[in-house]
Amino acid sequence: MDPSIFTKDGTIEAYVFERQIDAGGPGINGVKEALAGAPGVRFVAQFVGAFSLFARVEADDVGQLQSRIAVDYFQAGVHSDWSLNLTANSPNAPKRRSPDACALVCVQATIDPFELFDELNGWFGDSGDFAAAVVTARDFDLLIDLGAPTLEGVIARVRALRKVPGIGRTSTAVANLADNAIRPDR
């Protein structure tokens, strides 16, 4: 697959990994609710692990995304790391769909991340419980979304993923999306 930062709809897709919610602020639920109401937000939920809140957003271009990060998303309480999806044209991108029990695994690749992305998509296919993206992040190359019917099943999939050739260091957060995820498009 040729990498493209544009989705099939011609927008760019970005992710935020909020690691710390400001003390004395609205709390994680308040930030989640405020962010869900901001422009371009397509998914937001609380996670446990490497980050406490994750969101997927879309924008027309990088300039619009930067403006939203500086104003709308900052006012919602998000002050953390953002990343672009460099493979946004893939139909299997993180948090476009997934089961309630899931994990987001940040992966540092030991091979070319685009090659690893293609290999993983070939192995897992369009199962609905796997998604991946090559991302622009400070300390990882891919974001992998794994789902299963139960949390135990998710953890088993995370353990199996860590054994895949080309997967280096990982950092994982898990969630139960039932009564937790906000999907403004639905």
C-alpha cells in the first residue's frame, strides 16, 4: 500500500495520547466530554496504561489541525502529544471501529514501519478486531488497535503481537469501551 496522509474522504487523521489530566480541572470525564464536542473529533475514550485518554480526529489539512489543537482541543483540556496517521488511506485505521474490549499498542518498529504495517495487515486482514497506522510520534512508529470479546483475550493478543518479527519496544493502554467511548459520528 502506498502511504498517504489523506483518508478516502480527503481529510487528514490525527491521534492524541493524553497522559496527564490537569489536577483541579474537570477530571477525565469532563475532558472527554468537552473534547467530544470539539470540531473534527470522531472518537474519544478513557484508557488505562501508557495514556489515560485517547482521541481520533479529522481535519481538512495540517493548518486546520494545528488551529484546533491550539484553541478547541486545548480549551477542552488536552495538552499532550499529537500524531498524524501517515497511512490514513487504509480502511483499517485505529478507532474507526473495534470491539468494546481493546488495547492500543504503541510500537517501535525494528524494520521499516511501512513494511511492518503491510505485513501486519496481511496477517490480520479485515477482521474488525485489528487496525494499524504508521504514525508521526516522538517515541514510536505504529499504533496498533487490538480487540477481543474479553479483556483476557485482548491481553493474549497483545502478548502474541509482541512476538511478531519487526516489533520492538511497545507501550500499551487498554479499555472497556462500553459506556466509555464517545463516537460523535454515531
